[in-house]
Amino acid sequence: MQRFKGKIALDIRDSEPDWEPYLAPKAPRGAPNVLVIAWDDIGYATMDCFGGPVRTPTMTRIADMGVKYTNFHTTALCSPSRASLLTGRNATSNGMATIAEFSAGFPGISTRIPFENGLISEVLVERGYNTYCLGKWHLTPGEETSMAAYKGRWPLGRGFERFYGFLGGESSGWYPDLIHDNHSVEPPATPEEGYHIAKDLSDKAITFIRDAKAVDPDKPFFMYLSLDAAHSPHHVAKEWADRYKGVFDEGYEAIRPGILRRQKELGILPENTELSPINPHGEPDATGPDGQPWPALDVVRPWDSLSADEQRLFARMAEVFAGYVSYSDDQLGRVLDFLESAGELDNTIIVAVSDNGASGEGGPDGTFNEWRFFNGVPTPTELSLQHIDELGSPVSYNHYNTGWAWAFDTPFPYWKRWAGYEGGVADMCLIAWPAGIGARGEIREQYVHAVDVVPTLYDLIGIEPPETVKGRRQNPIEGESFAASLTDAAAPGKQTQFYAMLGQRSIYHEGWLACTAHPPLSGWGKFEHDRWELYDLGTDRAQSHDVAADHPERLEKLKGLWYYNAGIYNGLPLDDRSALEQTLAERPHGTPARERYVYYPDCAPVPEQSGVTISGRSYTIAAGVRIDSPDAEGVLYAHGGVAGGHSLYVKDRRLHYAFNWLGTDLRTVVADRDVEPGSHVLTAEFAMTGRSTDPRMPGAAGTLTLYIDDQQVGSGDIVTQPGFFCVVGDGICVGRDGSSPVTTDYRVPFRFTGGTIDRVVVDVTGKPYVDHEAQVRGWFAID
């Protein structure tokens, strides 16, 4: 606080006030607004402004207002890129060299951004800016996303004054698990009423700006608008997907030459750029240094090897994705329209980027349910074909196949997660500031990275990075400002950038890229045997020619430079464990370990990483209820959602239990008698008998038995999932099913009516219910 410069006398009438030490920070007159738009999993060649097939007039509008960076890079994953984009530090320095849910107890992959690495929001809020965050956050460890969690790493704990969005890596576009500021809220409408998260985020963005401008029109804002699109699930109304009918019928291999031709015509890529080959390492027959199999996930099936039905399915997956992107772009346009009508657009710095390349999590066959990937379960095309007309709808959790990821990353090899290849890390970047930058629709070819955005914004605004933020001495900014290139096309780009992620390593230096041919999440290990490749990106942007054998000395220099940077930026240890291994890895649970979990009605949903774990074990779900009406019905307990989950509920006067196995096998056990009015303990007990013998459904097998008080009223065979239901989405709810519409056999959320729920207890001791029914009744405050 500044020193008081007034005068203090005995009588206030004789004193002179000085307000300056007590007033809120004030930005310089005319300071620009800042709008950072982060798209999700948008490949380099997706949008038409980068030569792609998807129409995005709002993004073209931004490009026409400013400059287009054609050599912009990220980190190959969501959380790491976002951490770099907001701090100006490398992903490993941020502890974020993986997604937030895959935390490990090491500096580079703790998924806890040090407070010594201040976010730009923390800096600007102390410089007189309003600060808003909307959409996907994904910078809080999964175990810290419950209402009981420490919130210092939530948006409001990191310098944002307002937040509306979701904390995890993805969410349903139709039924998102929303947080408003620091509390859980339901979506304001249903899909039947026209709800979609893209519209909701634009509505809230306009509201946040409008609310503040109505009071102080001259106060600038910093808004981080982190779109849901185009991460899976690819959710969009059918009419938007149908706008692309037939566009992708020729297949992903056939559309790539046309995309590259348009990229050259637009000046995005040089004339000598070639197309990367399909499966460039010879996969699926390629193997690791010790004969390890190539990951089945990271393969492209040639289009002419597909059946007619498969081609029809894969084309529809691309249509749905394209419609999803176009609809989101359309809704984003409403935000720009509002800024223009309010007279704010010209003095707003707009940065629009993607966080990584197109996503390959759908595997070579795509999927109706992306969470099969995280459970290590492939999706046969015949299964997705059964749901082709539901792709994009509220009952889907869909993702296209790797062929489209490869095409939407034209001309580069590979896709998201691949930190050593341009398909994973080369992304679109647009920057506009009509009042401050004279360029209109121009191209910039400098090599720049997500870590460079923050220092560039500080440069444009005229702010020196502070030495301390909230009393903590700050680590150096590791990015470099590229502000000079906005007005000078010949300004130099950055010379060196370090990458380490999911077991992959690469280093860019003075136009050359050295990388390891080590697939991410492969589980290969034995990194000392990795084969290094070398590419001259100045003449071979698409990494079509490995020249390691021609330049052994240069390669050794770059390998040494990688290890040097790894030492500075916390690049070790390397972690290439599979998605299922990482999902199930031991880490802080977010709640004290116990054998009995108690949940209350109408509480905020409990995220899966903070809730009871039932995979691979026996469990008992017991609900203490009072039934007032013979027609009482509704959800007693729901855990999970459309991607997988289970629920105990009352319907048609009968107790039901349903297990939704990865969205494709719904097994329901129904009681053989009615639930009569009065006080009861309604129970579902799963007794695991072993592992499933069905190779299509791995998991724990056993018997699910229903009880009304001490009477057995039904039983059936159940197979539980091998891993989590959806750790970045739907959680545990009691008395309602506000975020998981098809966990049960209901198709819409519904609350428990006609009675009251005292609480629900989930017991994982494995002790049979019949042995402790009296104790179970003692858990509840019922008559």
C-alpha cells in the first residue's frame, strides 16, 4: 500500500484526505481489453481460414482484422498448453506436462502450477482489469475439484474474478457439469429447450462484460474464453451436422491434397511442402526397440480397406465434428458482435489459438463412447454403427477416428499427444487489435509457442512482469515476446523450444527438430533405447524426411540440448504409461480413505476422483428413505453418466438398479415386489465373484442383489467397468440425476418425488449385506 500523503489533525475538519492508498488499482486510460480464445483439439487444417473444410466465419473475421501465425506451437495436450498460455512458462516448469487428472508426485507432472508462476489474470487484476474465465479450466488436479476441495487452484484462486464453466478436461455439451464462480450449478435449460454449452458460454461472456461496463465503461477486461469445442464428446444438433452431408464421403486420404493446395494458395505453407505419409513408421507392424507392439490406438486404417458401412460411419463422424465446430464458431460470433455494438471491439486484443492438434483418442475405428479408450476397451465399428443416427446427440459420447485426426492436421504426421511431431504441436493462431495493430489479413511465419503469448500481451499492454504476485517471488517468464512481428514481418522468431510429454521427447532449435520415435502412452519404457529422428523444418515442414543419418553431429548436439533443457525445466522423469494405467495410478484421492462413504440428497455432485471407487471390488449401496406416496419415484443414487455409470432408483413402484457398462451394455435388476409407503432401507449389494470371461467386456463379474429392508427382492449378473466411469465429468448425486441422463433407463434427468431420502451409504468392506443388515439400519435417521 502506498504511503498516506494527506494531513491528519485532531479534528477531521482540519484534516486533508488522501484516497490514493485505498482505491482499487486503475488501468491506464485507454488500456485495451484482452480476449484470449482457446479452442480445444482443433487440428491445424480444420478451419477454412487455415485451408480446412470446416466453415468458421468468425475465425475468418478475426484473421481479416489482424495477423495469422502459421508456425505457432503448443505442447500436444490440453492442460500443458493452457498452463503455458496463461503463465508464459513451459509446461514442465508449471508441473503440468500431462493432463490435470494424470498427476504424479514429481515437479514436472504434479499438475499443481506453482504460485511462483503467476497467471496473467493474477497480474492484470492488480493492474485495474476485470478478469473473467469461461468454459474449460483443466488446470486443477482431478482430486481437487470437489466442493470440499482446496480452491486455491480454481479460477477464482488464480486471479479470475468470475468463472463459469467446468473444471475438468471435457464435459457433455448437452448436460455439462457446471461451476459458477465457486459453486456447482445446473444448466439453465435442457437440450429439448434449446440448451447447448456453446450458446451458454457466449451468453455468460456477454453478461460478464455487460455487467461491468454498465458501471464502469472505461475499465478494461481480460477474458479467457476456453471453448468446449472441439473436444470430445462431439455434441451438436443434427441440423448443424447435416450441413456437411457428403463433404467427407471421399475419405480422409482423398481430402488431404486439396487441403494442402488451399494452404499453399493462402500462403500458410511454402510451395515445397509435402504430405506426410499414412502410418509413417509402418504401423501397425512397427515395433519398439525391444519388440514392443505399436499402440493399437495410434494407427490409421486406409480408406479403401474399409467396408461401405464403415466409410458411411466414419464420414458421419466427420460431419458431426464439423457441425460442432461451425456451431461453436457461430456462437462465438455473438460475443464479437456484442463487443462491436458496445464500441469495444477495436480496442480489444484478440488472441485465438488451439491447445493442440486434432485428437486421436477415437482410435482407428472411432467410438460412440470415448471413455472406452480410458478404460482400455476398443470400440468395434459394428457397435458404433448401431448408433450412427445418434452421433452428436445427448445419448452419445462420440469421437471420430484417427484418419480424420490425421486429415485435420494436414500436412503433418500424427495428432494430439504426439509432442515430437507437428500434427501434435503445430496449431492455428490469430491475433487482432484493430486500434493498435495496422496489419489486416497478413501472414506471419515466425516460430512461436504458447509460452510466448503472455510476454507478448505484457509487451502490447505495456506491463513489466512483476517480481512478486500475492506476496510470492515470481519465477522468470520463460517465453519470449513476439510483439515486434505483429508490425514487422521480418522480425526474428524464437530459436529454441523444449518438449517432454507422455514419454515423448523433442527439441526445436534454429529450424531443426530432433524427436524420439516413442509413441505416447505406449508403455514401452526403456527410454535409453529410443531411436532419435532429425528433421529440417525449414525445408521439410511436414517431417517427411528423417535426415538423422546425414547429420549425426547436429543430432547429438540437439540431444544434448534436450537433456540440458530437461534439467532446467523439470523434464524428468519420463512417463509413457497407458491411459488405463494412468487413470488407475495411486495418487491423492481428494477425500480421506475409508470403507464407508455417506452422501446426502441435493448436494453438489461429487467428482469421481473424490468419491467412492467401486471398480474391481464388492460394494453395498444402501439408501435410507421414507416413502410417503405409493407412486414415489426417482433417483436415490447415481454415479457416472452417459459414458458409464450405475444407479439405484425407484420406478413404477419397484426398486431398480442399473449398471451402464461404458454406454453400450445396460443391465438392470428389478425388484419383484412394490416398495410400500413407510420408512425403509433400500439396498443394492454387488458381490464380486471374479473377472469377466467375456473378452468384449473386461471388468469384475458378480451378482447384484436388491433388498427392501431385510428381504431379498431381486438379483442378476453384473459386469463392472475396469476403470473409472468418467473422471472428468459426471459425479455422484443423491436424490437427483442432474448430469447423467442415461445412467438409468430414464432418458431425462429426474428427482426423487413422493418421499424423502435421509442419506445414502456406500460400503466397500465387502461384507455381505445379510450379515450386517441391522448395522445398516443404524446408519440412517429413520423410524
